[in-house]
Amino acid sequence: QVQVEESGGGLVQPGGSLRLSCAASGNIFSINTMGWYRQAPGKQRELVAVISGTGSSNYADSVKGRFTISRDNGKNMVYLQMNSLKPEDTAVYYCNVNVLRYALTYAYWGQGTQVTVSS
């Protein structure tokens, strides 16, 4: 089994910053991609950012230039630095970890952490 746990959410004013962290633990031999998704009330879950095992990353257009994803392969952790936050960034943020096992990929999700951007 693999456990995924996010931390770092909270309430921040527009223009502020937050850093989300995500730790994966358990039966892990190798991790492929790690990423962050978000879901706002009444909307579908959407990709925010994803990072490969070699460090290449992709971002949603709405967060490019403001958010930065990074990972620590030795600790099985992924981070999301969020700057210049806007009210429309308000959502529950979920961590996604794709674990490689016997040539197959298994996706694991965290419970989510709330990010609220409001004055």
C-alpha cells in the first residue's frame, strides 16, 4: 500500500504565497510522475502542475509564471510553491503520485488540502 499526504494549505490574502508539500510512503520502488490537481466548488478536478522523475514539468496556463513544482526523489516528496495567489486559485488541492510496480503504473491520491485566497 502507498499513502499520500498533503500539507500546507490555508487562508491567504490575494497576492500572497503558500507552499504545499506532499509525502508518499509505503510500498514504493519507483515513482514516475508526481503532480498537483485542484477542484473548486462546482467544478471538475483540473491539473495544476506535473513533474517527471527527471525533473521536467508542465503547468496549467492559469498558473504559469506564478506556481513552481519541485520534487525530492530521495524523500518521495513533491512541492508546489504558489505565488501571486488570486481568489480564483481557491480550491482543494490534491497530490497525485504515480508508482511504478512490475512495469505497471498505479495512481495514488491524497485526501486534499484546502487553499482559500480571500481578503
